[in-house]
Amino acid sequence: MFQSMKNMLFDADKRKYAVMAINCVNMEQAMAIISAAQEEHSPVIINISPRQMKTHGTPEIIAPMVAKMAEGVNVPVALNLDHGQEYDDVIRVIKAGFTSVMIDASACEYEENINRTRLIASIAHENGLSVEGELGHVGSAVEGDSEKLDLYTNPEQAKDFVQRTNIDCLAVAIGTAHGNYPHNMTPRLDFQRLKELKDILQMPLVLHGGSGAGEENIKRAVACGINKINVCTDLFQCGRKAMVEAAAEKLEIDYMDFQIAGQNAMKLFIKDYMRMIGSSGKYYFESSRTREFD
Ligand SMILES: [Zn+2]
């Protein structure tokens, strides 16, 4: 089932779990993600960032491929532009057949963020896509941005932002950051702020920078109202490690087996993660139920 994020995040909000949003640049990753979702009876979101789509998997190739795979499974799969910043990138992915966009104008002044986000939300909604915005700023882990309190999302401002932009879900800054955290550092998340955001907004909230945040933080974030968790760094590292190990074991490894080593490791990682954030088992349809009890 190929669809937007709207209904799956509405359900996640209602039933208090989170859906993985996983960065994907090729067929092996798409297969790992979608087969994991199918086996776990879980919804899933496939993310691609502007950098990734320009340097590797173009939207015109990724979108029909993901759509084809998604139509073959009976769990919801969304395809989302991650951190869209340029108007042209958003239009490009809409034309290519994405089901969702994130407009990230969080580095802009507040009113400019509202203007850009509102414009993209209206265009995306007209075309049947769901929209994610960001307020506050989830920065870079190596820059130490996770500890900069002035970047955190303000709950009162968030209420105004959501009302004026008409977005479907909001990425919040509560103490995580993108990329690898400095060695041995586990970020401290502001759960009190997250609870206030959930109380005041009553809508699906998104956590970026979840890689390296630790299982305890992730589980608590879901319990406090996070419904979409972006995962990139942890998954890419998992795939790379499996491929390096496979090549070290057998230098003349067949090219296809080399790719499959990464794919299988990523699939296991995703399945474990889906269980951790509670999305496993949320979509049991007739056909899968029958198969389950065969
Ligand atoms: Zn992000």
C-alpha cells in the first residue's frame, strides 16, 4: 500500500506508537525496509534527502521503484522528501510521485519559516501529499547543537506555527541532533518540553537525530508523544559494517552477495527497531492474518 504519512501518523498518534522514517538511496535499502515492514506488520516511511537524491538515487527512479514494491505488500508505505529546503526540489518530488514532503525552513526567521511552510503545505495538499514542518532547529551533533537551548522548540510558538501553516506533523527540537554524537555521549532530551508540546498541539510529532540517542531515550520519547522517528546514520553504519565484514571474510565475494549482506543486516536492524518503537503488529490485514495461522 503506497500512501501518504497522514493516516499512518494519525493512527500512531491515537495508539501511542512511532513509525520509522528511514533514509534510502537504492533498491537494496528499499527492499530491506519494505520487507521488514511486511514481516513486522508495521507501517513505514521511506525518506530521501535532497543531497541523497542529487548524488545517488534520483526521485524519478526511486519513486516508481518504491511505489511498485509498496503495492506488493499489505502494510502502509510512504515516500517522503526529507529536509526539503528548495521550492524546486519539492515540485520535483511531487511530479516524480512522492506521497509526502518535509519542508524545512527552520533555519529561517520565524515569519519566513511560516511563509515558506504554508506555501508548500498548500501545494502539497492540493496534490494529495502530506506535509511535515520543523520549528526550532535540529542541528548537527558534531557542532554540539543538541545542547543549544535557544534552538529548542517553544510550545506556544509551535501552536501558532501549526495553526498558520496547516501542516500534518511537526518536527520538534528537544535535544537531539543529526549525525554521530561525540564519542561516548548520550544526548539529554527535554521530555518535559516534549510533553508540553504534545499537550498543546495534540498532533503527530517527529524526532530527528534519533541515531545514537540510545534505546531508553527513544522509548521514552515515544511514550511522551513522538510518532515518527527519522533513522539514517545508524542504519547506514549497520549496512556498511555487514558489507565490510562480508568482504573481509571472502575478498572474492560475488557482487550480488556483497549487496545482499548489507541488505539482510539492515532488514534485521529495522525489524528490531520497529519492535522497540511499537509499530510492529499494528497492521494485520486479512491476507496476512490467514498466512499467519496457516
Ligand atoms: Zn533530520
